[in-house]
Amino acid sequence: MSDTNETVKLSPAQRYAAFKQTQAKQRTVAAEFARSLPFELDEFQLQANEALEAGDNVLVAAPTGAGKTVAADFAIYLAQTRNVKAFYTTPIKALSNQKYHDLVAQYGADKVGLLTGDTSINSEANIVVMTTEVLRNMLYEHSVTLEALRYVILDEVHYLADRFRGPVWEEVIIHLPENVKIIGLSATVSNVEDFSKWIESVRGKTTL
């Protein structure tokens, strides 16, 4: 049998180290979240969740329908386990309303809020869905609600490149408190590597 077909043999120490590493991974919140789902996660989803739990910002650029919102769902799940706040922002009210109802169905109406400028429901909840402009205004006002905020999902983050509304996303990314982690989602962001590097320059370690 040629060398290329031989199974690589691990020493007892290497086998034990691999066993411990697998055990540690199975005890993470990301692993617990994955086990709670009725489907297997893809590699990019697993990587995004592990990076988020490790304290990175995360940028997920994936086609529509690929499952990029899994990272957002995990951010909310992680916030719940740590008893901190997570905000889910969208560019338009219709998307905010839809996501609000999705999260109410999952977590219950008492744990989810909605802020869209003309609508305010349970605004002090640990999970709040809002338009991005609402979050920008909260930053301007130094809202006390931001004190317990640790995760912000920026859905359709490619709006940063929009000539008219882009500054809103830019201000949010720059001015959020340092201890807040950003989860950026987009199906159409261009120059994704450059975009990721810019977020990292502003917010710290960012996993693409």
C-alpha cells in the first residue's frame, strides 16, 4: 500500500488532545445552539457562530436563501444566555415588523420589542427589532438602553454604500460602544474583504 493511502496514525497524546478539543467544542453555547436546530449547520454558519462566541465581530456575505440569518439568530441566543441585550436592525419598517413577529413566535412577546419611529412596543426588552435610523438616534441621545447592549445585527449592511442612507450605517458602526459586537449580514455587499477590514479597523477583530 502506498504512503498516500495509509491512515495517519496519531500518538496517544495527540488522540487525547483531539478528544479534549472535541469535548470543549461540544460544551460551547454555539454547539448547544446547533443541537437545538432541526437541521445541520453549514461550515460558514458554524464558523460565524464560533467566532461570535469567541468575541469577534462577524460579517456574513452569502446569497439569499443560504442561511446567513443563522448568525443573527445565534447572536440573539447568545445574548439570552448571557442576560444582555441584542438589537436587530433593518433598513425598512416592513422588514422590522416581519422580524419582530418571527422573534415573538420564538421567544414570546414579553421578551421582544419593536421600534420603528412610529411604533414602540416593549422598548426595554432584551431583544429589540428596529430600523437602523432608530439605533442611530439612540446613539445621538446617549440612551440608557445602550448600557446593557452587547450585540447588534445589521441586516442588509450593504446599505453602507448607499449615497443617501449610507452615513446612518457608518455612524452606527463607528459610534456603538466598544463592548458591542456587530453581526453584519448581506447578500450583495461588494468588495467584501475591504469592507471586513474597515469594520475591523473601527471595531476590532472581525471574522468574514
